Amino acid sequence: MDVISDRPIVTTDEVRRHATPAFQRQISGRLAAALGLLWVVGIAWVFAVAPPPDPEAAITTLDAVVSLALYGSWLTVFAGLVTRQRFGITAGIAGGVLLAGAGFLCLATGHTGMWIAIQIMVGIGLTAVSATAARLT
């Protein structure tokens, strides 16, 4: 006697989706384009309001490490979004946190100005948008 299973039939797409780690999944082109546009506008705004660097200021090791991590995360964001990979969204969370954190480091070292507040707000905003996108995918 044949037994009929009560389990639902699982499609190949569902198996592939669950077998692929989340950070390797592709995202929609519209989501990638929207996030990319928000990142370009946010970064452009931060650079537009920041004062020119002091040419006589010495670059500390902490400055170099934070800058390298920040720019590396931004490159990863754009590489992930251009290729429509979910790791671009994950890198967006890290990049936004680094941007806000760099603003707090500026405050801790004695820099002041409205541009630091804008940098922190943009970092928090980009983190929130990226985290929301990560939840939706």
C-alpha cells in the first residue's frame, strides 16, 4: 500500500534559496539601484559639507585605519550593489556604522562643527536604510 506524504512539495528555487547563504543571494535591480543612489547622495553630501583638511595636520595611525576601513566598506557596498549581491547591503550596514563612528571620533579629538553632526546623521541614516533592506531581502 502506498503512503501519501502530508509534507508539501518543495520547489527547486526554495531548496536553492535555503541552501545559499544569505550574504550570497542576489537582490533585485530596483533595490540595488535605489540603495546605490542613496549611498551616492549620502556620501556626496558628507564630502560637500566637510571643510578642507588642514595641510599641516599629521595623519595618525587611527586616522589611517579608520579611513581605510571606511573607504574599503564603501567600495564593498558599491561592488555588491553593482553585481546585485546581498553582501553589498551587509557592507552598507558596516559602512554606515563606520561613517557615524568616524564622526564621533572627530568629536572625541576636539573637532567641532555642523558638518560632523551631518556626517553622523548620514551614517546613521545609511545604516538604517541598509538594515531595513537587509530585513526585506
